[in-house]
Amino acid sequence: MDTINKTVAMREGRRITFAFKRNSNMRSLTFSVLAITIIVLNIRLASLHAEKITQRNSEAIPTIKHVYEKEGIVEILIPFGYKGKTDSGSKGKVYFIDDYDESESVIADIEVIDEKPCAEGKMVKANVMSKSATIPIAKDINFVRFLNIEEQRQHPMEMKDFETILNKIAVAADLCELNWIKSEDIHRFIQNYQKSKNVSVLNNRLDERRENLRKEDESRFETVKKDIDHSAQEEKLREIIRKFSETYPCSERLGELNRYAESRIEAITKVIAEKRDNSGEIKGVLNDIHEAISERNGEAFCRFLSKENDGFYSRERKIIEEFFKEIQVHNSSFDDINITINGNTARVQYAWSMGFTWNAFPEKKFENKSKISLKVKRTNNGWKIFDAAMTNSNS
């Protein structure tokens, strides 16, 4: 029995060992395949890069080899196989390639003045006829394209026109000016230089400047909106919009700003109308109060007293009842009315003139002028007085 158990155990051990080795071999095989794949991809990428470089070199492109700033001269290596015209008097253009988007820009116009053979082809000297004010000519970086006879005849002013438009774009003050540059200057440039690589450069610069102007436009829009919010007079609001429209007629936010101002004017007009209506209602209350006093009608007077504060209502009712017992009013008027409305409450100040006789001195007539100050509140039953004060001027 022990022998059988040992045999089974040995077999099981060999099976586990084999399985472990098989799994290890599978992992090693997987890693090997992955490593080989990476190597193949790197080789392929390197091959593609080499093909690209070889292809570019096979184009036999002239490149700048020396720059003589003071003399205004450049030396250009013309490789074997280049088929362009490069003898004395030939004209060409120096190009700069943007590393970001690989766009090409003309940065100089040149004219060949001398040529001599060299180990790699020939070396030519050329005068720099015009050049970019922003991008310098650099050796081993810039390349040259020489113009054929027809191109030399058609495009002698391309560099100058290109620089002029670039400068216009850089200093464009608003979107109006930028739109004019696109519709006039760039359109004319495209017509004159249809094959120019600089068309895309001009359009890119135009888009960049337009984006910057839009950001400035957005900032101005927010500033003017705050001015509109802080203004409570229609005349001032219309002046704000007029100045903005005259200064930035091509603003993309002009229409929205006009609508915003109109909504503000509408709100202000509504508030003014409400205040006018409320002022008329409050003046009507004053008329009714003084009519009640003239008619010695205490109930009519108390109808305008607020009952929210019972102490106030009781006190004022008692005062008016005592007043009617002691005083006989012969005439009553009020003027210098000043009403300040704040939502559903208002402060009312006015001068009250009254001619009267006092029961204690029935033969003597008195004249009195008082300053009245009331606080009133709008309720479902109209305006009610909830506070009152009086200061006598004379008697």
C-alpha cells in the first residue's frame, strides 16, 4: 500500500512540475512575442523615418549655408540633381517651416550674383532683396525655391505685400478692420499670388488675431453690462449703447448688448410707472385724510391707520378724537409733498397748513403750519399709515 501511495505522489509531483514549467514557458513565450513586436515596430518606424528623410533629400532642395548680415548676402548650397534655374540674375525665395504646423512662410526675396562648383553640387551667392522683419534667415534651417522666368515676372512684390498684410493683421483694432483685411487685402493677395505658400500663413494669422479680438470683445461686453446694471436712467443707458455701437460697430456681442439694454430700460420704465401710480395713490390718501379732518369724521380718518400694531392704532385714534373735541378746523391744505417709495413701503413728508379756533378761546382764530412725516405700507386694502410724526412750525 505504501508503495502505491509513493507512486501516486511521484506522478502527481511530476504533473505539477510539468504544469508549472509549461506555464512559465507560456509566459516567456508571451514576453518574447511582445518584445519581438516592439522591435519590429521600431524598425518599421525607423524605416519610415529614413524613407521620409531620403525622400526629402532626394528632392534636391537648395539650403542656406552662410548668412552675411552686414553685406546682405547669403550663400546657398545647390545639391546635385536640382533642376531649377540658378545662374546669375536668377531670383528665388527663402522659406521658413513652422515646427508647429509645418506651414511654409516666405521670409526673403533673393537674386543670384555668383556661383561656383563644390563637392556637393554648387554654391551660389545671392543678394537679399527684401526680408522679413520678424523671422531672421538662418543657415541649415531655411531652404530656397528659385523662380522660373514666368514667376519672376509675375511675383516681384509678393514679399512686400505679404509683410504689409501681416502688419495690418497685427495692428487691427477691431473685427471690422479684420474683416476688411480678409475681403480686400488677402483676397487681392490670393488673386495675385495663387500658388503662394503664404496664403495659409495669412489665414492662420487672421484667425489668431480674430480669436484675440473676440476675447477682448467679450471682456468689453461684460464691462458694459455692469455699466448698464448700475444705470437707472433711460437717457444714460441709450448713451452707453450709442458709444459702444460707434466704437465697436462689428462687435459680435452688439446685438445681445442692445437687447440687454432694452430689457433694462423696460424694467426701469415699469418701476417708474409703478412709482408714479403709487405716488398718485398715496396723494389720494392724503386728500382723503384732510377731507376727513375738515369734516370732523373720525371713522373716515381711522380707516387709513394700520391695525398691525394695536398700540399705534389706539394712540392715533385717541389723538384724533381729542383733536375733534377741542379744535374747529376752518381751512386745511398741504404742499411740498415728498414721497420716497421702496417696494411696498413709502416715506411721505409734507407741509400742513391749518386755520382753526380752539374751544377754550372761541373768539380767537389760529393759523398753524406743521411738518408731517408718515410711513405707509401697501396692503390688500390700499395704503395704510403705520407710523406718524409732526413738528409744529408756528401757531
